[in-house]
Amino acid sequence: MAELIEGQTGQWEMVIGLEVHAQVISKSKLFSGAPTEFGGDPNTQVSLVDAAMPGMLPVLNEYCVEQAVKTGLGLNAQINKLSVFERKNYFYADLPQGYQISQYAHPIVGKGTIEIDLPDGSTRAIGVTRLHLEQDAGKSLHDQHATKTFVDLNRSGVALMEIVSEPDMRSADEAAAYVRKLRTILRYLGTCDGNMDEGSMRCDVNLSVRKPGAPYGTRCEIKNVNSVRYIQAAIEYEARRQIEIIEEGGAIVQETRLWDARQGVTRSMRSKEEAFDYRYFPDPDLLPLELDDAMIERVRLELPELPDAKRRRFMQNSGLSAYDAGVLVAEQARADFYEKVLAGKRDPKIAANWVITELLGALNKSGHDIEQSPISAESLGELLDLLADNTISGRIAKDVFAEMLASGKGAASIVEEKGLRQVTDTGAIDAVIDAVMAKNADKVAEYRSGKDKLFGFFVGQVMRESGGKANPALVNEQLKKKLAG
Amino acid sequence: MSLDAAAVAKIARLARIRLTEEERTHLAAELSSVIGWVEQLQEVNTDGVEPLTSVVGARQRLRPDVVDHSTDREDILANAPEPISGFFGVPKVVE
Amino acid sequence: MTKLTDLTIAEALKQLGKSEISAHQLTEAHLAAMENARALNAFIVETPELAIARAKAADGHRHRGEAGPLEGIPLAIKDLFCTRGVQTTAGSKILKGFVPTYESTVTANLFRDGAVMLGKANLDEFAMGSSNMTSAYGAVESPWRRKGDNRPLVPGGSSGGSAAAVAARLAPGATGTDTGGSIRQPAAFCGIVGMKPTYGRCSRWGIVAFASSLDQAGPFARTVEDCAIMLKSMAGFDPKDSTSVDLPVPDYQAAVGRSIKGLKIGVPREYRVDGMPAEIDSLWRQGEAWLRDAGAETVEISLPHTRYALATYYIVAPAECSSNLARYDGVRYGLRVPGKDLTELYEGTRAEGFGAEVKRRILIGTYVLSAGYFDAYYIKAQKVRALIARDFEQAFQSCDLVLTPTAPSAAFAIGEKSDDPIAMYLNDVFTVPASLAGLPGISVPAGLDAAGLPLGLQLLGRPFDEETVIAGAAALEKAAAFSAVPQVMAA
């Protein structure tokens, strides 16, 4: 849904495309055998090939190719059986070869789609133009020394998938939804961990503005937006910046800009004249890559159930709302946890409620993921069982849950230890009711003479007297009978 | 196709090679001569011909995803002009 | 008894095998020869201590019955091959002092088989040249002189040091690389045998790259048999090189002396170029006659795109080298000229580190790949290259080998031909087509010109048919009975 911006000369529409660089999960690098772990000591994960020593040559990592194919299939994209690696030539301190091995005219994956989930519950299909494999560069640290930049090549040569979207997005929300969905899909596939903090998933935003219905305007590329929040902020800022320029009679210069998170603005990068003529040509150290049908089929069979399909299944089979199902499938670990809680036998809606509202709510507060939940799926299931068979009431269950979180103990043992079993013995309940009515004879009279609202008071008293353990439904039932006279 | 000193300066900048003015002029003549000479290829009818990027008729071989620990930091920094604390040092880059 | 430095590799192996000589003696003799011939400047770095140590070790291996196929044979190694612990410069200032921590696959293969390294042979800078005049470490002098003329001559290039060393008997064999003729042409100029195998036969891993789709390592020696022996060790599949071809290495030595009866020798009419010296033309015809005498049949063939080969090469090779040489930037190894910022560091380092010819080729390459020119030059050249390769494919349907002269002239004087780059490029007119098509080729010394300088004949074969090329070359060698020795030799 296009979010039009009100300008001086009328309404403007944003046209947004995203380029995502996703680091491929693999043990070794795309063209060398050096390890790919994050955070190692500088230059300890660098092979001679990564350091571009004289005479070094690239050899292609089979698993990285499979990961790219898997991702392509997960994006419902066309897999190109023949693709070519090309050199993208430019100079930078963390680009040892003086060129990046990438793919240009013939990428490994072609057109695909991503269904994005918008805040109002609707979905939209956003086109993916292509996905190709390329080398990551090393890292330059500019803040370690007054007059020097430090270069660490650990990351140099790690496999990246560059995923380019069609310029189909029309609002910051859509862009955010695209990034979130893409990230979720990559994590489901196990092809990228989507960690934007660590830089294993990076986004560049391409944005232009136009009057609705007009041809595309000149776009700018915004780099260094390393969180969904920043992507949204950068889009808002850049759209307005461009609108202002055009409305004042200027023209947009096609350029690359950096997002400055501190100031909340985009800045022009010190572009150098004709600096970026990359002189792409097929890498003569490599041969064209040909994929066979058998391999593609094998990867297809290994595809997990993807988030959209899983969400549909939860909605259809478990009757969950789109929202609830959406929350559960946002992370595969959550969906797996949920299904373990269900264990094929428990009430899906109740389970969903507990997982989402209670568990995820608590974990969110403490800044943890479901993988770090102190309560296991089996344990939560146990609690739900106690609730379902009326061993405890809903209110008590919440207390038990809190105790489980804090202590890591199981539901049953907590209930036993603290004697929290629900009182369902009507005789015992009657006794408490009688005692309360006796203590509050005046109120009984008031109730009987028409003050219906006092019913809540009696319920409260009974619950209090029973230490919260009386079965609320029975209390209601018995109280009604007795108060009626 | 004739190249002038300005064109040579542009190419030299792309190739990150500093040239003196004399070199630029001299090279403009030399490069013009070589480019003019290779222009003869325009005579050749190449309709329907695929560019030959490798004489090896095969397809790219794939390597298993196995880590190779044979190179350590010492090897990588052994010939570095300015190794500092395990990094390669270069003049500070301002982005 | 033959002087130790006159022994061929085959002869030396025989004598080593019979304990008539020791590897230590053999190496010492060559080291002494090198000392006496320093004026040729064939070596950038001599490695006498390393050589003696390896030679002694070779004697030890032989004594224990563990002798490899080249055990104890001393070789000159072109300074384009990265050798662990020994300076590797590629003939350039930009790699002065660079000591690799790794060994190229080809030299590792040679050392695995027992060879001994005498030193790193001089070459044109980054293998770009046909005269060895562009080396940052000084020009190499050919051990040959024109009759009655004392001017120093070029040994050819780019593997000039390797060729000069073998011709001057400083080493019985040497490694070279051939991208457009850099083994074959200096072999012809120096009166020795030089071979470029099929592209993909020898690994390129650890060889400083010039033009990736063309570079091939190969042997120099004074006989075809010696080259065959060396090639057997050098060749082989390398998983570290994506362009290395996985085919078994035959016993090339067995192809020497194989009959060539019934083989068809193609003589390409387009190689009879304008202004070709009469001597070279007549030697070519003489070569045809020799091969017919040995039982082969000669047949005229056509390689119609021959005249476009040089232009094609001088687009493709510079394009690839402009990218391959981008890594020489002063950041991680080699020369660094300090600068106030990164750009200054790059521009200053590369300005000072690269010589004129290298700069020229990088600029040509950058230009032909640049926006707006890519299709007209680079793509066009690769299409013409396809046609040149097709020419050969079609020709090999009616012949088994192609016979041509190796070079359009004998060696010229140092300093001659150095003004006009194109005049220098024309030296490669007969060798470049086979490079573009990736075919195996060999140059065999066939005669002398009027000034007493060596002339070579070239045989080209089908991909991976080095055996037929060797058989044909051996037949030529036998018929030519080339026995001239250079004027300037070590004492």
C-alpha cells in the first residue's frame, strides 16, 4: 500500500528497491578453504587466496552453490543451470585482489517472489529480480589509530548471496516487512543467519520519488542501514530530501549515500568522478558453472516447510488467527517449540496463547530468544495439561508459570510443593461460601434485595479464603445457588 | 580511435597508476597506435560467434566445504610493508 | 668424458644412475659456470647453498635407492614461479624482496622428483615481452653473437634468462612460461628446445599470473628428450587450479623416437607472411622435407584468421593482466611508496613499481574493458579468438601436426626495436595463434642464419597430444642435427 507523502506541489510516491547481501552459512569460504567464523583474531582466518598473494587461484565451494540454489528455491525463483563468475574491478584496502569475484550477466538465480506481511494483516507480493554469489570483502577499521586504517581480511572471500528486489515497495513499512520476511526465510532455510548486528545480513536501499503514475525518478542508493529501524528512518528521510530538491526546482543526482544514524540523515559519499567503472568480464581463472537437475532436485527435497506454508497450516489445522500464526512462524525455533508443546494432542489455541502472550512476552522482557527459554516445550505442555484437567485454575497456572520461569522446575512438582491443587470438592467450597456469607450477612441481605454487583465481592472473598485454589466455575455455580437462597 | 592525454589520465586513474605529464602525452601516442592497430578486428565477421572465454571446454569443478588450516597469520603478514597488531596498516581512509 | 655442463638431462641421469658422477659434482659444475657467466645476467638470484644442500640430499636418495625421475638434475627456475623461502620478483621492482611462504605446484612437482634449483632466472617484467629487456633487474644477454659483430643480442622473451642459461650451459634445463610465445620464441633465438604444453596441462597455482586464459608453464632444454623428461614431472592435475585438466600424464619420453610414418604435417599458407626473410622461408621448407624423409606427409592447410591473432592477443592479454596486476598495490606485500592517503599510496607504488611495458599493457587492458569499449574490443576479440580456435580444429581434421617457423627473425640486438611497441609485438606472430587456441607447441633449433644465429621451427599439435608433438620434434631434431654452440659460453 503506497504511503503518499504530501509535498508542496502535491502528493509523492516512493519507489523502493532493496539489495540484500546475505552471508552464506558454510564452513569454508566461497573460493578458498579458510574458515568463516565471526569474530576471530585479525588475519587468522585468511588463506593465501584470500590475501591475493601472487599466483593464487580460486576454486568454488560446492556447499555455497547448494545454499544459493536452496535460497533460490525458497524464493520461488528460477534456478539458472548455467551461470558465470565475473570480476568486478575496483581498488580498496579491504579488497585484496583489486577485484571482487561476483556474477553479473549470468547469475545463478533469476526471478522470484516474496510475500510480505503488512501491519494491517494484508500481504503483498514483492518481486525478486535475481540472486547471485559473490565474495565478501575484508574489514577496514578506521578508529583504531590516529593516522592509520587497520585492515583485517578474515571476512575477505566469505560467500555472499546478493539478493536484489524489484523496485516494488512503496513505503517504509513495506521495506521493513520485506527485510523481515526475507530474513525469516533465510533462517528457515539455514542458508544465512540473518544477523544484522554482526553484519551477516546487510541492506542497501534504492529509493526514488515520483508523482503517482509518472515514470520512475532518478534513484539514490543508501548504504550502511544495518537495522530494520534504520531502514525505515533512512527511507523517510531520503524520500523527503528528494522531494524537497525536486520541488525547489533541482534534479536528483544519481549517487550513493551513507546513512548517518546519529544525525538521522543520508550523506553523499565522497564519490570520485568516474570512479565506478567496474569493467566486469568473465573471470578467466574459473569456468562456467553448470548445475544438473539431480542436484537441484535433491536440494528441493531438502527444503523445510517455509514460513508462509507453515502459517497457512497453523491457521487451517489449528484455527489460529493470522496474527497469532504469524508470530509463531516468524522464527522457525518458535514454530518448532509450539508444535512440541502441542505434541499432537493439546489445544492449539490455548497453547498458542500461552506461548505467545505468556512465554514470548516474558522472554521479550528479559531479552531472550525462545532457544534460551528456561521452560522447555515439554514442561509448558505439562502445565497446559494440568490446566486442561482442572487440576489448577487459570489464575493459579499463571503463578505456576512464573515460578517455572524463575526456578526451572516442572509444573507438577511446583503444584505439589506449594499445594496449589485446585479445590473442586463442592463440599469444601460450600463450607467456605457458608463461612463468607456468615461473616457478611449484611451484604447478603443487600444482594438479595437487588444489589447484583455485590456478587463479585463474594467471589473475591471466597477465592481469598480458599487461597485462590477454589475452582472459579464451581464457586460461581455454588455461590449463585446459595445467594439465591 | 585516438586517445588524448586527458583520456590517458582517466584510464590511469582507473588503474591507480600515477603518470607524469610527459608520460601521459607519450602514452597517448603509443596507446592510440596500439588501439588503432587492434581496430583491424572490426573487419572480421563474427556474426553468430560466441566469445571464447576459456579453451578448457569443461565446466567449473566444485570443491567440498572443508576447512583448511594450513595458512596462519605469520604467513599472511610475512611480507607486509606495515603490519600492526596483526592488521595490515594503511593510511587512514576517510569515508 | 663430456664436460659436466655439456651433459643433457638424459645423459646426466644415466651417469648419476651408474654413479659415474654425483649430483653434488653436477651442481657444483653448473654453479661455477653461472659464476663465470654473470655478464649474461641470466639470473636474478643465484641459490648456491640451497642447490648444494639439495644436490647432496639427492645423492643420499639415490644411494638409498629412492631416486626420483629428476634426482639431482640442476635447473634454472624462471622468477615467475613462487618458490618458498626464495625471493620471487616476476622481474619487477614491485616484488623486490618478496619471499613467498608457499611453493608453486610445478616447482613442487620438480622438487618432488628430485630436481635441484640453481637460481631464479631473469625474465621480462611480469612475463610481458619478447626480448627480456623490460626486466627491472637488467636485460639478459644471449650467449650468441652475430658473426663478426660484438653487439650483445637479446635471448628473446619473456623467459630470456631461462633460455640463455640453458644455451650457455649454465643449466641443462630450465622452467619457463609461455603466454604468447614466451618459451618458444626465446628457445628459437637461443638455439635450444622449448615447449608450451596444452593449456590446462600444467598447474598455474603459484605462478605469478599475467594472462590467466593463456599462461602455461613449460620446459627448456637442449634436446627434445630432455624436455619430455621435464614435462612428465611438471605436468599433472592440480585441484587448486580450476583450469587444470584432470587427465593422466603419459610417459612423454617414450614418444621420443616414435615413428612419424603416415602422420600428416599441415603447412598453413597464411603463415607465409609479407616480408618474411628468405632464410626463414627456406628453413621452413627444409623442415617439411625432413619430415617427409622421416615418412610423414605434408599437406597445405588454411588457418584463415591467422592475421588477426596478434591483435586479438593484444586485447585479451592486456585485459586479463590489467585485472591480475591490480593486487600489486603496496598494501599486503611488495613495494610500498608511502602516500598521504590510500589513493596516493596506490598510485605512487604502482607508478614506481611497474616498468613502462607493464604500464602500457595495464592501460590498454583497462581501456578495452572500460564502459563503452568492452563490446567493441574485448568481446570482439574473444569472438575472433573462437574463430582462430575453430580454424585449428578444422585444420586438425586433415593433419596431425602443424609446422611453422617459430619466429619471424633471428635474435636482434639489445636496444633495437625498442621504440615501437607494435614492432616488438610482431615477434610473436607465429606463436600467438596456438596460445589463443590453447594448443601444445614446441620449438626445435633447425639451423643458423647468415649471421650464424639460431633459427627454430615450431610444431603445433592437438589438445593434450604432446606425444605426437614430441615425436615430430624428435624427428626434426634428428634431421636438423643442430650442433652449433653459442659464442659466449662459460669457460
